Amino acid sequence: MTNGKKIIRADETGQNSRANPYPGDVRVYGDAGQLARAAAELFVNTAADSIEARGRFWVALSGGTTPRRLYKLLATSAFSSRVDWGRICIFWGDERYVAVDDPDSNYRMTDEALLQHVPIPFMNVYRVPTEIDPAQAAAAYEHEIRHCFRVFDSVPQFDLIYLGLGTNGHTASLFPRSPAMKETSRLVLADFVAEVSSWWITMSTSLLNRGRTVAFLITGQEKADVLREVLLGPRDPARLPAQLIAPEGALLWMVDEAAAGMLSRSEERRSA
Ligand code: 6PG
């Protein structure tokens, strides 16, 4: 990745391995723009590799505000022209239970920033059907995922999953102390999140941790404290659900300097 100063792997440092044997590589970028460019390169390169290997690229996008810059970048010809959009299947790791045209909809944000501007077939975009009851929406989304992958008796494997990190340690829509974190059989869940008094639909940890590559995109000084707690603090997933993310494949923490502000300089090492 361009200019991502590599913080040594969490399991290579005494401090991490003692306090928090947490897997994954932390890569620090000068600012949110450089991070977005690296995340866009990751998308393009992972898509090319996946299509070459398996004829398809299955990706789960994150919501919120951070990834918007990435999606707008992917929509530019510099990146869009390098993607075989006809072989890509787009899902979302989570969705707010709001109408598809609601300003809070992750689908709407992605549609405006990316999907309207690239030649991806409509049938390759799998949005969460929030026009039906939350539990039915979760079940229907799980059905869509299984049928898209044609995997019915094990956990489908996304090629790339982007995630964000909330200041309270949530990721996707796995919120602190949520029973959704304990789910072991379902792939997609509907959860009423008291903290924000609304329903959210989220992929489960089983599905998220099956990912070949899982990349957190984290920017801003307001995330510095929680990022340090998640990476270097005691293991406490009930309070910090992001600590549950330990995929079979690669785990990347793509952060900007502001979000990395609480990771001590001694842990940073310029990438080779
Ligand atoms: C959502 C996301 C959520 C998000 C974090 C960070 O639907 O909001 O999936 O998990 O990634 O809350 O959000 P920001 O990028 O807005 O800080």
C-alpha cells in the first residue's frame, strides 16, 4: 500500500501479545485522502485477484461517513476503469433499518457516491430489504447471500469486507453488550440497538470472520482512544465488539495519523 507506515503486527510486539494478542496489521496513512486511495487500490487489486481465481469478486461494504471518500474515488475513471464491474457482487456489512431513500441509509450513500457512476449490473447489487419487517429483512438478506454464493451448508466467504469503528467500539452493527455478538448460526441479524433507539441489520461475526480480507477504515482524532483500546487494551469484546473481528484471512487496520494518535510512536515502523 502506498505510504502506509507499517505498525508492526500486533502479535509481534511484547506489549500487544501480553495485553491483547490481537491479530492484524496496522497501517498508518498521512490523512484520510491517502487512506482512501490505499483502500481503493485494495479494492481494485483484490477484485482482480478474486476474479482471476474464482471468476467473481464478492465484497461487503461498510456504512457511516468514513467510506464515502473511498466510494467517490472508486467512481473516478482512474479506479473505475480498472474494475470488471460485471463480475462484482456488492453487499453491505450492515444497514440501518430505514427507507432506501433515507439520508441515513448506507445503500443511499453508496448509490450516490459510487453505484450511479459505474457500470455495475443492477442485479449485482444486493441491498438490505428494509421495506419489510427487520427480522424478515435479516432472513431475506441471509437467503440472498447464500444463493449468490450458492453456499447453503457452511459460511460463505467474502473476498473483501470493509468495516468501520464507532467511538463506542462497535463495528458493523455489533454494538456493545448486544446479544447479536453471541450469534453463532445465523449469518445476518436484526438488532434493536437501545443506544440509538433503532433497528439495525448486521452481518454476524461468523460471516465477517470468514472474510479472506477484512479491512477497517478508521479516520479522525475522535477514534484515537477507542482504536488504542481495541488494539492494545485488555480483551473485552462485550464492551468493544470490534475485538471480535479476527478473520480467517488478512486483517488490516487502515488508519490515518489522527486516528493513530494514541498508538505510541515506538510501535510504528516504516514499511519495508
Ligand atoms: C454504520 C456502520 C458503522 C460505522 C461506524 C463508523 O452503518 O454506521 O456500518 O459500523 O462503520 O459507526 O462510522 P463513521 O465512519 O461514520 O465514523
